[in-house]
Amino acid sequence: MRLATWNVNSLKVRLPQTLDWLAQYQPDVLCLQETKSQDENFPSAAIAAAGYHPLYTGQKTYNGVALLSKQQTPGDVLTAIPDFDDPQKRVLAATYTKAGEGEIRVICVYVPNGDNIESDKYQYKLKWLRALRAWLQQELRRYPRLAVLGDFNIAPDDRDVYDPKLWAGQVLCSEPEREALRALLALGLHDSFRLFDQPDKSYTWWDYRMMGFRRNQGLRIDHILVSDALAKACTACVIDKATRKLDRPSDHAPLWADI
DNA sequence: ATGGCTTCATAGTGAAGA
């Protein structure tokens, strides 16, 4: 089973790249963030023509997440964190089954950015992460084979930051955010990227400005977290830097794992 | 250097991203 995640920064703009990516990498499930697409405008026909089943929950201008799967019949779909009042479309969960393998719970998340540590958005981010943790704890009880994929907007460690001194204490790197991420891992989840030897200076996001990508000035803020049961079965986790090199790229690279 | 790009909503600029 190949699971993947990509913050596309507008599915409308990145639809050709998304279709190319599906054809090239053949993921069983691709999680998308920042679709910026209202449900009535979602490009379902193009996705279906590529052989994928779309699930989506979107809003005007901002946020929006989707799950594209080879399986045509996802189960137990959720489009929000239960019992958490949030108008922003940031989560999507579904259950998939592949022949010969057990069912797998896939949760796509777009964690709030937080703006800066003094802002109300930062407090919203921390509150959101607490609600996510409580929900994932429930999900793990029901689904031992569980993966949480998405843009977490948190660099777990200084090695995930191109200039740790510049970013020390800043949003995406602050200790409360890192602690919130560790609290998710403490539920029994693993950062699948770190299950394997990886190149130094591996990142998933590079600023559009200041030639950030060409200078590899990036952050590793997109993650695939897998439960104990899936960690045992995980054979690879790879950042696809090539897609970040295309014309008119998203500022995030796709990330995929084989389980 | 709080900008530098990119997208969206909108029709000139402003918000948001990270």
C-alpha cells in the first residue's frame, strides 16, 4: 500500500501536476491539502478519468483537503474533528481495504499555520492540535492500522530546519508546537520518515521567495505518522523533490510511504 | 531586511501562507 501527501497550494492550478503525479507514482491514496476549492468546483471528473475516487471537503479561498484513492468505496468518512467547532476545512478521514491486507485508516490533516507565536492564530493552532490529539486517541482505539498524513506546519527537530538559529522559537519550530507533535507521537505513532536513513538537509517546504528551493533553504513540516502496526510494515518513506523543480510548483514537495 | 513569491478574490490592493 502506497500512501502519499502533498500540499498542492491550489488544486485548480496544480491539477495537471496532480494527475501526472498519480500516473507516475500510482499511490493507493493521495492526501491533498490547500485545495482552495469549494466542493461544487472540485475537479471530480478529471480525477475519476485518471482512475481515482475523490473525497473532498473544501471552502472558498483557503484550506480544503481531499483524499484520492484507487479504491472506489472508502468507508467511515469524516470531514471534521468530532465535537470540535471549527469552520475551517482541515481534516478528512476514510477507511480503505486492499485485497490481502487488513483495512487501513487514513487521516488527512492540514494543521493551521499559526502566523507567529504572538498571534491569535498561534493559539488557534495549539488548540487545534489538542483537539486533533483527543480525536486521534479515539481513532487509534478503533483502528490499530492508522496513518495520519499531511501538512503539520511543525518542524519536529532542528535537523529539519535549514537555519535552526534563525528559526529558534519561531512559529513552525517553537517548543509548544514541537511538544504538541510529540504528544501525537506519544499516542503510539511514528514519524515514518525517521524510520529510515535519510539524506541530511531533507525538507518538504521551501519559500517561494529568495530562491529558497535553489539554495535548499527549507523546512520538513509535512509528515506521515503511522501507528505501531503500520510502522512494522513500512518499507520506505521518501520526499519527492523532483516535483518541486517543475514549472509553477507548489511550495511543498509530495511525500510518500510504502506500507 | 517582517520583505522577498504565489494564490485567491477582486478589479486596486489585501489577506494568507510558512
